[in-house]
Amino acid sequence: MLELYHWEPTLDSGEPLVALKEKALPFRAHYVDLAELQQHQPGYLRLNPSGQVPVLVHDGRVITEAGLILEYLEDAFPERPLRPAELAGRYRVRFWIKYAEERVAPYAALLGWLAIGRPALTAAAVEQARQSIRQLPAERRQLWEKALAGSWSEEEIVLARASLSSAVRLIEQTLREAPYLAGDTYSIADIALVFIVRALRTAAPEIASAERAPATLGWLGRLEGRPAVAETLALARTSAPERAFAPGPEPARWG
Ligand SMILES: N[C@@H](CCC(=O)N[C@@H](CS)C(=O)NCC(=O)O)C(=O)O
């Protein structure tokens, strides 16, 4: 049996939802409302002590990390493959999953949090979050404190923008040469980036603009037209899931 703990279909939570739908795998979905801080409740922290989504549970095995979940699903359910069979194609898939996690997601989450997530919090919500994060491991707590204070230096924000600009350049160059990130076929590499680029288009439209990234936006439009992506977006409980930002990945990347 497959169960998925997820939030809005954006950034990391959208990825496993799309893979499960592409593979037509039945699963039980558990919506973890990050806006209500449900990820910090004791029951959830027992499942994932870092208090993050997404989490896949397969026959009782707990699998965390969005990119690893994509690869796990691929290994466990190879029927309806979402990964090229040949070695070079598999390398390209792994390259993009790692690149998405390390070089794109943390910075997109940071800009989205600063532009949209943090300004939406009331003083009462900030206070509630300060209480809620007391039970988190030290590094997650530290990240949250920084996120609640919004205390990133100008230098860190400039670095985030520069990293995202070079990431979009690389994605754009790749998509000018082939229809999908790993080459001729759609794969989990595309799934690893579709919601991150979608969020970026909202949080930093000047970086993912039609002028700078036409091939990337064309790819995004094609992916949004896939039934699995459209069905995933239809699971949103907010009217604009691409505007749903919580403190995101890896403290090391957040400064
Ligand atoms: N490296 C993790 C990052 C997951 C992550 O950062 N999730 C965020 C949402 S995008 C989260 O759960 N934040 C809630 C919190 O930190 O309390 C992955 O790829 O799954």
C-alpha cells in the first residue's frame, strides 16, 4: 500500500503526486496543512522528525526527500517508466534531480518566502509558529527562526537571485536542444523541476520571463497540459498553489 503525505501541489509536494498519477498507482493521500503548522504535530514528527513534506510510506517503509521518492517509485514500479533506459539518459535524470534539489529549490523557496510567504503572516501567526518550532531539531528550528525574522542579508539574496538566473539559463539552453530535460522523453527529471519553475515564475517573474526563458516557459506549458500534472494541480486547496510558500529545503543552502 502507498500513502503520501503532502501539502499544496507546489515545490516538493507536487513531484511525488505527479509521479504516482503518471504511473497510475493507487495511493492514499494525507494533506498536511503547512499553513496550520500540522507538520510540527507530534504524530507527524514521529513519521518525519525534520517536520517536512513530502513523505511516502510504502508497505510501512518511510521514504523522505522528493527526489529520492521519485527514484524509489521508479525502482519499485518500473512499469510505465519515467526514466530513460540507457546509461547516459539515467545520468541526465540524476543530474537534474540533484541540480533541482541543491541549486534551484532552496533559492526559489527563499525568494518565494520573502516575497509571498512571510509578508502574508500576521503577528499572531508568527507567534504561533515560534511556539510550534520548539519541538523541531536544532537546524530546522534555526532555519525557521531566520525565516520568521526574514533576516537574510542583501548578499544572500543577491546570491539566491544569481543562482536562480544561472539555473534558468542552463534549463533554457537544455530545452532549446531537446524537448525534455533528459532528452527526447519526458522523465522524472521534468517532474523534479516543473513545480519549482512554476513557483519561480510567480515569485521571481523577472528571472523566469518569456524574454529570458521562452523554451522553458513552453516546456512548462506542455507539462501543465499533461493530465497527471493537471490532476495534481486540481488537488490544491488554495486558489493559487504556486503562491504557497513555507520555509523550504536545507538550512545549509539557506545560509
Ligand atoms: N529536501 C527536502 C525538502 C522538503 C521541504 O523543504 N519541504 C518544505 C515545503 S517545500 C516543508 O515541508 N517545510 C515545512 C517546515 O519546514 O516546517 C525534499 O526534497 O523533500
